[in-house]
Amino acid sequence: METDPPLYGFWQVTRKTITEIDEFDGSPTVTIACTQLNRTPVESKRILRDWIEALPSMPVNFVRFSCHVPDKLLQATFLNPRIRGLFIKWTRAKSIEGIERLQNLEELHLGNASSISDLSPLASLHCLRVLDLENLAKISDYSILRALTGLESLCIEGGMYSRPYIDDLEFVADLTALKEFQLVAMRCRRPRLEPFRKLSNLIAIGLCCDFHNDECKAFDEQMPNLRFGFAYQSSITEENIRMIKAQLCGSVQQVVDGKPPEAPQPPR
């Protein structure tokens, strides 16, 4: 069993976060903070309006929102077919309907979207290979994800102060391309390891479910390509779980000036 966590994903994060549309320099990667600003109400509305008007036709491939994303801004983003990577820090939007227009989307982080109750619009995103879902408090049935057969990395995460339920993990049996699966700060009503035994490409697994030690050991030994399994997971402490998860989940690998960050060392 290897000791360094795996690194997946192609997400690139620029050093500069921009607020005004005229700060955009034509780069294929953009980090935007256009809400929650220390500006007058008039300025704030104008800045948000400018982004809503510009995003559908902007020449960008990777869009990262480091701010709250209101529904109109979200819908404007869904209109840009060039987008291959989308990072949503948090949103109060009640629906992601319209995201199916992003047929070139390969990587998605949907964070702190506690009002969203339906993931079915994701089912048609057949190019999606990295998916990170965080704090979707109204969703416990993730079976719709079985349609995303091209997924290589999947992370489902609860909230900072809550551990919501996921009904079961049976859907992962259909995700045969999956190399990495992480279930963080969640509770599973019907936890079973059997669906994962069908994933011959699986390299890394992290489950916050209770399994017998013998069952976990047998699983680690039986999976042909597993390099980061339960033996690695058992060494993770609560205080550094988030740091290690950032590397393990793979949905957002930060790259600055072409160099990925150093992987954190596992606890001793």
C-alpha cells in the first residue's frame, strides 16, 4: 500500500481573482469574485449584471467562482459551451437545470448547494470525468450518477457541521472507469463494499462508513489496482482530514504557474 495520496484532476487556479469584467485578460482560466463585495449597492448590481451578460460568450474553458453564485449568474454560465471545468464555491440556487448545455464539461465542483434537490440534469454530461459534490443537504439518493459512466473521480461530501445521509452506494457498480471514490462527512443507510469490487480500475477509496476491519483488509487485498485503500484511510485523523481530502478527492487540483502543490504527507 502506497503512502502518498493520489493526484487527479486538471483544475487550474490562477493567482489573480478578478471582480470587474474589464480585468479579464483573455486567459482560458478565470477565477471570479463578483458578489459579496465591499461596494455600493449600485456598483454591486452593475458588476453582477456585467458578468451575467458576458459569461455566455466569454472565451474561457475553466471558470472558478470564489464567491456566492446567484441563480442568474449560474444560468448565464450554463450558456457557455466552451466551459470544460466549473467550480462553484456555493450557491442558493434551487436547481441546476440548464447545466446539461455544457456538453464539453469534464470537471465539476458543486459546493454548498444546500437548496438543490435534483441531480438529474447531470445525467447527460457524458464527458464528465471528475465530480465533487459538497453539502447537498436535500439529496440522499445519488443513484442518478450511475449514468456518468466516464467518471474517473467522484467525491461526495457532507457539511462542515453536519453529516447527511446517502441512501446507498450501489450505483458505483456502474461507474467502471472510476479510479477514485471518496465519501466524506456522510452517513450511509445501507453501506456495502460489494459494488466496489466491480471497479477494476479503482486506485483510491475513502469511505466514512463503519466496516469490520477484516472486511476492509480483505477488500484492500482483493482489488487489483488499489494503492490507497482502507489501510491508508485508517491513519487519517479528524484534524487533517480536509487537507488530505483536498488531494484525495481529485476534483480540484490546484495548479499555479504550471506546478501542482506538494502532496501532504499522511499522519504517522
